[in-house]
Amino acid sequence: MSKNVLILPGDGIGPEIVAQAVRVLDHVNDAFSLNLTHESALVGGSAYDETGSPLPQETLDKAKAADAILLGAVGGPKWDGLDMSVRPEKGLLGLRSNLELFANYRPAILYPQLAEASSLKPEIVAGLDILIVRELTGGIYFGQPRGIRTLENGERQGYNTYVYSESEIRRIAHSAFEAARQRGKRVCSIDKSNVLEVTVLWKEIMEEVAKEYPDVELSHMLVDNAAMQLVKAPKQFDVMVTGNMFGDILSDAAAMLTGSIGMLPSASLNAKGQGMYEPCHGSAPDIAGQGVANPLATILSVAMMLRYSLNEKPAADAIEAAVSNVLDQGLRTGDIASEGCTTVGTQAMGDAVLAALSA
Ligand code: IPM
Ligand code: MG
């Protein structure tokens, strides 16, 4: 039976980078006889423009039925003035919560070829291989009540609620420990337990779950210190597990250690193993439509999708090897450009990955 992939290009550079990733998907589909089909749908600002909703029902239905989802990016200044309930980001958050994609894996791996592109000294980042496991469907992003209210004195007050229930913490803890088992066997849980009760509970549940994984070492770190340690001595980390908002912030910092956020894929999985795959970067409206965006994070997201949701490891390996190969050839998009290398655009980078796959 064929498996179906839903393609959600989204906004900004989304359509450009996804187009290259789809070429790669089509190529491995033929080369490895994967029997995959794919169709596209609207999400984000482009969906709002067409339908009045950043997550049309049709898109949500297709997403629920898909074996895996590939998303580009959402958002842009064009939609900044919209009410919060219909902003492009709500499309993304709605997919995450409706599909219960609670476990977000954000690897930060330094390609040796790109050591020069990191803002940190090569010796600090050489060999870097961190996995951030971010809880994606709870915490302050989704807690109720939330809003902006007017107080009795007439002053307005904005408020959000930071909540985590035991079961939500427990399932993301299992995701992190399972992932650690497949790699360095160390989990560092990030909290703010010196101030926030919700993370006191977080820490307690992490300890409890850790007992089921005696082969994995658990440590704890406060989020402010973790931000500092990430730029001071990032190689101390193996798996970092944290809540939705801390994970959002720390994963951007971790991404930049690797030279460019334009290189990093991510996977968001639910309990059934169904997943949405997307680059860690956003819609980059400043360069949208220019054909210069780096498609590699999206192409690597296809590899993650083949590995984690579609169970097609050889095809995933082939894509990752092809990406490494084009970097070896000295091809770089603007975000990772360096002296002595050839700067190419989005399409040419896609061409190069396809050529490496055919070689
Ligand atoms: C991310 C993004 C999203 C988030 C935005 C676009 C809603 O920053 O995936 O990290 O905050 O989760
Ligand atoms: Mg983010």
C-alpha cells in the first residue's frame, strides 16, 4: 500500500525550499521504489489569504490522514497586524496540537565542513552533536487562561499560564530517555525550578522516569545557566529535554552554534509515530522570493521523515550523504558562505543534491 506525504509549503521562503525538498523526495521515491505519494495544502498566512483561516479544515483533515507531513515555514510581516487567533503561527500551533505532536526533536550537529561558519571558535564547536527534545503541545504556549484584560483601574494587563500536568511531563521524559539510549546516554533536563513551581514538578517527574532508564544519566540545569553553557561549552550536552518555551529559545541558540540555522531539520512526533517535519528556521521574509534561501534544512527534514515516520532508512542515509557531499564540493548558500567556497542559490543547491544522489 502506498504511503501519503502531505506537503505544506507555507509562507516566505517556504515554497522555494520545499520545492527543492520535494524534488529530492521524488528522486528517492523512484530510486528506492518507496511507493510514496504526495499532495499539497495551504497553511499559515497564504492559507489565511485564500480562506480566512491559517489552518483550513481541509488542511487539517489531510494532515490527520497523512503518514507524514513536510512543512516549510509560516509567518511574515504582511500578517503581523492580524488578530492573534488568525495569525499564520496559529496554523502551525494548530497542527501541532490537533495531531498531538508533543515530542519535538531538534538536532544541532556541526558539519565539519561548516566549522568556519560558526560564530564560536572551531575548537569549542568541533564535533558538536546535541539533540534538543522540546515538549511541543503544552506549557505556556497553550496554557489557559490567556489574553489581554482591562483591570479595574483601567490599565490593561497581558497574561499567559505556564502549566504542565504529570502525564505531559512523563511522556516527553520517555521520549528524551529513549533518544538518549540511541546515542550518548545522557539527558540534561532544563528547568527554572528556583522560581517556577511548574518546573519543580517537571524536575520531580524527570527523576521518577529516570529510574526506568538506569543506563542513562540524568542531570538538571537551570535555563539561564543552560543558555550560558550552550555558548560557553556546548559539547558537554548530549540530549537536552525541556518545555515548550525554553525549548523554542534554546534550540535557536543551539542551531547557531552549528554555523547556520539554515542547516537544521526537526521532527515533531505523536504517540503513534506520525510526524511533521520542518526546518528549524522560519519564513525569512527578508530573502523570500529571491531564490537564495538554503534548502538543506528542509531536504534534511525529508531524511528525518524517511527515517522516523516512513521507516525507509537507506533512503534517509542517501540524502544525508548527498548533503555532506555537496558541502565537500564547496557549495554554499549565502547563510553559510565562506571564503574559497562557491555561493549558489536555492535551485542550484537542489540541483547539486540531486546530482550527488544520482552519482
Ligand atoms: C519554532 C517557531 C514557532 C514556535 C513559531 C513560528 C510559532 O519559532 O518552531 O521554533 O515558537 O514554536
Ligand atoms: Mg522558534
